[in-house]
Amino acid sequence: MSSNTLRTQDLVQAFMAVLDDEQELLFSDPESWNARTFKHLQSTPDVVKACKGEWSEPFADIPYNTHETLTIALDQLFDLLSDVAPEGCTFGSSEGDGACFGFWEWEDEE
């Protein structure tokens, strides 16, 4: 899903793409918190710019208020992806690589 980066704008872009590809399946109830939150993110100007690669250069200078907006969006995306994780899986970073994000099988520690 996403690897080799912890830049907020890159994570927002990658996570939105995953949700966008699966939105009909994931958000079957348009009135659910998940669906409403995703629709809101799709119309947030800074999120739209991030998804279009507006700040894709390695040293892109993002205004503070934009970075704050993207950080809030990233928190919401983590919640959304956690909510739609397949059964038996969790969403987050890899145990061995904190910059590798995806769905990971839940290992029951007995």
C-alpha cells in the first residue's frame, strides 16, 4: 500500500487511493461515519492537492496550515482503514519497517 515514506502528503495520497478503489464495497451505507468522512476528505482542497501530487517533490514546502489539515486527514484515514480491515487483519505499519503500511494478519499471542 505504502512504503519508503513517512511524509504526510505521500501517505494521504496512498491511503486515499486504496479507499477510492474500494469505496463501493467499503462504504455500502452512504450515511455511515466512514462513508461521510471519506466523502468529506474527497472534497477537502488540501487532500485533493495531495492526491494529485501537488507536493510530490522530495523537499516540497508545505504551508503550516496545509500540513495541519493533512495531519488531521491522515488520522481520519488511519481510522477508516482500521475500520475496513479484512477480518483477522489490522491496519498499520509493518513490525520490521515503520514506513511500510498495509493490512497485516492479526497474530494471536498465546
